[in-house]
Amino acid sequence: MLRLQLASTRFLRPRLWSRDLREARAFAGRSSRGPREEKVTKEPAVETPQPAASATGASATGASAPEVPRPVPQGLLVLPLLRKPAFPGFRQTLQVSEPEIINFLQKEKKQGDYIGGFLIKEPFADGDASGLRREAGRVSSASQLEEVGTVLQVLVVQSFGSNQAASGGQITVMPMHRVRRTGTLSQPSPYVPVPAVVVADLEPIQGFEDAEEATTALAPLVTLLQSLNNASPLLKQKYEKVGQYFRNCMQDPVKVTDLAAGLSTAERGELQAVLQEQDIREKIKKVTHLLERDLNTAKLQSEVKSDLEERVAKEQKREVLMEQMRQIQKELGIEKDEKQTLTTQFRDSLKDKVVPEEVQKVIETEISKLNSLEPSSTEFNVCRTYLEWLTCLPWGKFTGENRDINKAESMLEEDHYGLEDVKERILEHIAVSFLKDSSQGKIMCLVGPPGVGKTSVGKSVARALGRKFYRFSVGGMNDVVEIKGHRRTYVGAMPGKLIQCLKSTGCGNPVVLIDEIDKLGRDMRGDPSSALLEVLDPEQNSSFRDHYLDVPIDLSNILFLCTANVLDTIPGPLLDRMEVIRIAGYVFEEKLAIASKYLIPQTEEGSGIGADRLDLGDEVLQKIIKDYAREAGVRNLRQLLEKVSRKVALDLVRKKCAEEGPAKINLENLTTYIGQPLHTSDKLYNTGTPPGVVMGLAWTASGGATLYVEARGRMPCGRVQGGLAALTPVEVEPQVEKPKQNGSMQVTGQLGSVMSESSSISLTYARLFMRELDPENSFLDAANIHLHVPEGATPKDGPSAGVTMTSALLSSALEQPLREDLAMTGELTLMGKVLKVGGIKEKVIAARREGVKTLILPRQNEADFLELKEYLRAGLTAHFVDHYDDVYRLAFDAQQVPALASPSRGLPVVTVEPPPDPQPAPEEGDAGSNALPWTGGAPTLIVSKNRAKFGHAAYHALTLDSATFCPHYNFPMILVLC
């Protein structure tokens, strides 16, 4: 009996390893070379192998003679196959990257020895950096091998040697017949890098009993092989080498399937399934399926290759013909050199242009440089692009400007309703240009809430002036190169937006709209606002230098229009260079006119319904403006009207109202078109505010708004004052001792730091004011007060709520409400002075929207109020105060609150009455019948155009020394009728 020592035993006895390995060879089935092995195997000596099908890697190069029946050795050393199994009859050259396997096989295996070839189960990760295509290699365990493999006869073992770039070597083997792995003799070890397994022969594959049946079954497979050879030149070459050895075997189904599987490029698992298949019919079916896929892939590759070759041939043909044509034209003198052509083009583009001397020198230098460069060089293209930009700019070219004031005014009126400040400023610009007989540049900034027409007015200005228009937005811009361009040293460098503007418009005096200038960004790439300082400075932009062009460019003739929602985020130096024009927003009457004159015709035309298919009444339009679109602008109003037009268009297409005439939109069906109203009213109290609640006026980026200030407090004894505390009375036992002066105040409503400081100032002044007014009232000193400004989710900040907070605290302390339909705004100092605030127009618009009739404003804002148009001041009585004493007298009912002991400590109150309504004047003397005598105090000045309201007699009688009480207020006023 033969004896085999395991690899583990070899580790313990390295000196006996050679003897044990010889015994393993004998057990593994080496050809007989001694008397001992002849007794066991009885195998004939190995002869020189006959010519057979061979393949390098996956390709076959020959076919073997029919397999010689021989017993399968009991044990084999296994060479693991990584990519595809070995099919019997094909000689293969396998690439091995592990040098230890090559060295082992060179020493221990001679020509004619047998080894096993088994495919590994899992796909391997080809991480060999040498670039060698690994087809066989090392495994860590024999369990990683497939059950069915092939007996391989070793023909040649070749090492690449240490001098080669790739390690390892290659082994040429002849697959003989199929075997099954039944056991493991040894695992790979440092001494034997390949495993040894026990194998058993597979049962022979039974062929067809009938030769005709075999021919019929093989016919599709043979046809696929021929088609595959015709479709793929590479497979055709392989098949021709294989076919000459398989001509006599093409009727054998097993040989033909092995041939086809060996040629296939299918997945490793599918080829392994073909190798271990024992049923000939299933085997033919599987191989046929693989060849069909290979044929489709080969056809696709052939089509791609044909298309590529066709395109390349066309391009080559075109290049050859073009070169021949250039040579012919050059011989005939028809075409000039490319550099001469470019030079001629650049010089022609500068004709009729007034190029500055410095720029002309740069152009000449670059043209000389261009002529000295080779067209194929990179610098040539850089120089060419630079000259293209220099020569395309409108040097000295200006568009003619409109000098007709009436025509410009009519154009502005056609495009926009209102915006008198903007229109007047543009007309002034035209008048100056007319008098100076030259085109002028200017920098203006239009500031206002969204949707008021800031961006669209730029186009109207350009149209009125007869200039070209260019717009670019700087919102979110954080790179300086957008303004000043790239340096020419960068790949893909380009000039900035202003140079692109001049090239696009083709003139030196366009109207440039810089949109969203209040939303400029800033990061590590630079500060675009600093780059705009040079652009928007009239003293510097006459010699603006772009980083790319690096020549002085005159931008002084450009009319710059900037747009912004707020001025707070614009840097001070940049804001100082611009002329600010404020657009406050639109009131109800303006929105009504804009919708009727502009928006409705535009939406009807844009939706395709026409003017005769939509009936939108005035009352419906008024409801849309009041309840749906109450923002400062008209953008939301346009969207609502577009929504109505789209729904009408849908009804027309569905033929719902095609025969009924125009679609009528009324108050009953309005909600079916635009949904439920979005707004009802900002007024939280429709029947008057309770004690402790005061309506204030605020400015926001979206326009003006009204806000309420609520104040309530709880005394130490449990008494609650402010709000509706009277509805829930608390019985309190009488207190003998005076409560301690330890009151506090909590402020809520997401107030900013400035507004929080205003609340502290208001509490301090209210306490001092109440001690003068009613020393016995200790509510503000002793109560725990809560001051809240709805809505809590909206952040608020600013100093203009000082008088509002103070009035809310006093109202809560006195438990008396303020007069109805009264709103106020103003900053308050600790001395009681009422300081000037901003946003008067926006606040007045918000007050009119909420139906307020009386305003209390700072005395210093009188001029701002009087500058407003009469329709904005209609229905509003404005009182301008200098001290809080006057706010107290105007806000509270004199019959319900204690009176001040002293006259006002500020300037006289100025009252501006609303403009008169167009109605008949009453009889003279009627209006002054309710006047009451006055006993003392500083008079109040009343400014009014309504002479009839106060009476001519009263007008002549009212003086600073002898005044008359107003019917509604208990202190004197000076009436000025204008």
C-alpha cells in the first residue's frame, strides 16, 4: 500500500520532505518511472503529445486526438483556475502571477505529468498591479474549488524570471478528461503551494443512439458557430486554428459542445455548468444559449466598429481634401495665411471706432505677438481670444438718446402706473442731457418691497431714453471675478459682466440694471461690493480696468440702475455712491388702477382668452385686492388674475361656457377660481381696543404693517389690570398698608435688542409720568407686568414703538382704552421727547389699509407726511407731536383720565386734516358753532385745506392769544387753512 505524508507532517520534518513528496507524486498518478509504480498503476509510459487544440488564456489553438481510455489517478495536485474551466481537448497556456507555484511546478513536474484543473467557486479580485492577466493562482483551501474539474497534462512550465516586469510565469497544459473532487489530501502550505485532492472519474456522457438525431441536434449549434465566425474576426481566427483539428470530430456531440464552450466568452458560472452537465441534450441547449448571446454581442461590436471606421474614414477623407484645396488655393493665391487672415479681421473690426491711444498700442503689440506664434501652440489661442475681446468692444460708439420729454413721459406712463419719483428723475436726466447736448451716465438705486416694479422699470427707462438695456443680478454673488474678470493666466479666463455687457449691447451708453444689490455675498474669494465701488463711482469708472483686458475702459456714460429691498445690508461706501429713490408700494386705489389698466389686459392676452371672454366686475377686483393681495407690490395680484384667466381658459377648452358668452366672475363664484381669502384684517379688535392695547405702525421689507402692543399686569394683592380683566373680577380684601414697590416687566414677541431697549425706556418713563399724573396709582411700580407684541413667530426690531409701548402701559395702569381708529409711531426718550422715525409712507399706507382715521406721528416727520400725494392722505387726520404730553392728550378721552397739571413741555402740536372731499361747502359760520372757550395752555396748530369745515369766522378768530377748543379735543389748536 502506498503511503502519503500530509503537509502538516512535512512542517515537523523538513529534512524528510523530499522523500514524502516523492511518495505523494506516486499517489497523485505520475507516469511510471520505476518498478514500484508499475505494480500499482500499470500505465503505459507518456509519449510525446499529439497535436491538439490550444488556446492562450481563453482562446483555443488546437484539438487533441480522441481521449485514450485510462484509469483516473486517485490523487492529484490541483492548479486552481480563476477565470474559466478547462474543457477536454484544448491546449491552454495559463498565466500565473505567484512565483512560488511556478517554481514548485518546475521542480516537481516534468513534461507529461498530471495535475488537476478546478475552477474556483467565487470570482476573484484581480488586484495584480503588474498588469498580468491572471488565469490560475493560489487558494487558501481546497474547499474553494468546484466539485467538477479536468485532468491537465503538463506540457511546458516557464518562469518570467526576476528581470521581467511581471512576476510569476505561465504553464501550458492539455486538458484530458473530466473528474470529480471527492476528498482532500492536503491543503496549500509554504512548501506545497497547491492543494492535493482525491478525484474520481465521471460517468461517460451518453450520446445519441441515432446518428440522424445527433445531426439534427447539432445543426443549430454548428450554424451558430459559423455565424459567430463571420460576425467576429477574432473568433474567426481562433475557429480556423481549432477547426483543422476538429474536422473529423464535428459529428461527435460531446466534442462539438466542448469546442463551442471553449470558444464562448460567457460567464464563468455558465461555463462551469456546461462542463459538469452529463445529459447531452441539456448540454447542447446550454451551449446554444451561450453562443446566441455571444453572437448578439459580436454583431453589436461589429456595428460599433463599422460606424467608427466609417466616421474616421470620412474625417480622414475630409482632411485630405481640405489640405489639397488649401494647397491649390495657396498656389493660385486665392487664400492668405491663417495669421494674415486673423490680422486683417482684427484691423477691419476696428474701423469706424475711436480707439484710445493706450488701447491701440496694446492691440498692435498683441497682433505682432500673434504673427510670431505657431497656430498649433497654446499661446496662439490665448492671444487670439484676447484680441477678439479687445476688437469687439464698442470703442467710441454710442446710441442716439431720446430728447423728446413728452415722448419719454408717455412711454413711462404706458409701462407703469404711479412711480412719480422715478419718472420725474428720468425726465430730469433727459432735460440735463438735452441742455448739455451729450449723453450722461448716472447711478441710481431703486429701493422698495418686492413686486413694486423695480426691475421692470429698468426696461421702461431704457425704452424712454432710447438706449440699449442689459440686466444682471448680483444676488448671492461672492466672487470678485464676476465683476472684474479673471486674470489671463488662468485657463478659460473671461472678462467680467460689464465687459460682456458692452459686447452684448454694442454701445458705450446702455442702461445697466444691477439687480438685488442688497444681497451681495462675501467669502474667501473676495468682496464683490468692494469691486463695485470703482464701477459705481462717477470719479473712477471713466478709467475702469478689467482684470482680463487690463486696459482703461470708460463706463461713465452708462446709466446704472440698482435695485434693493432694504438699505441696511448695503455697505456704507457703496450706498454713498448711489442716488436712492424709494418706492414705498401701492395703496388700494393704485392697485385698482394698475389691475384695470395693465394686469387684466396682460393676463387675458397671455392666457389666450381675449378681452371678450372674461367679465370681471369692479367689486370682484376690489375684493381680490382687499382680501387676497394686500402686499405692498402687485406680484401676488398678477398671479391671482392669471389663475382666474387659466381657469376660464380651461372652461373654454372644455366647452363649458363657449355658448354662454363671457365667463362672469362675481362675489359668489370667486372662491371657486382663487380659493378662500388669505386675509381678513390686521385689526385684532374690530370694536375698539381694550385697556392696555395700542395699535402701532411698523415698517417691513414688504411694506408697512400695523402691529399691536398688549400690556397686562397683576398686583401683589391679586388684582389684574389691562385687557378684559373687568370680565373676570377678583374679590380682594382691602389693604391697609401700601404695597411694596417691587414690580417687574416681562417682554415677549421675538423682539430685537433695539425694541427690548425701547420697552425698558417706556416702562421707566411711564412710571415717572404716572407719578406726575396720579401719585396714588402704584400699578406700574408694584405690578408684575407682561408686555407682548403679536405675532410671536415674527421677529421684530426697531426704535419706533416707544410711544406705543408707553401708551399701552399707561392704558393698563389707568384701565382706560385709547380712542378708536387711532394708530401711532415714534421713538421715545427718557425725557419724553418723541423722535423722528422712517418709513412714513409705508406706515401711512398700512394705516389706510386697516381703516385707521387718526395718526400720531413725530413732529420731525411732518415734511415727510406732507410730501405724500393727496390720495394717500385721504381720510387720515395726522397729529405731529414733539413730547409725550401731547400724545397723552390726543390718545385718551379727557373725560375718562386725569388731566395733566401743566401745559405741554414740547412744541405745539401740528394737525394736518385730510384733503377735502368734492362736496358743496356749508353755510358760513356753521362749522364753528361747537367751539368751546379755552381757559389756558399752549395752542395746537391745525393745517387744513378745508376752510368750510371750520368756518370763515372761526378762521379769522383763531390766534395764538385767543384760541378756540376743537370739538373733539380739550386743548387749543392753531388752525391753518391752506
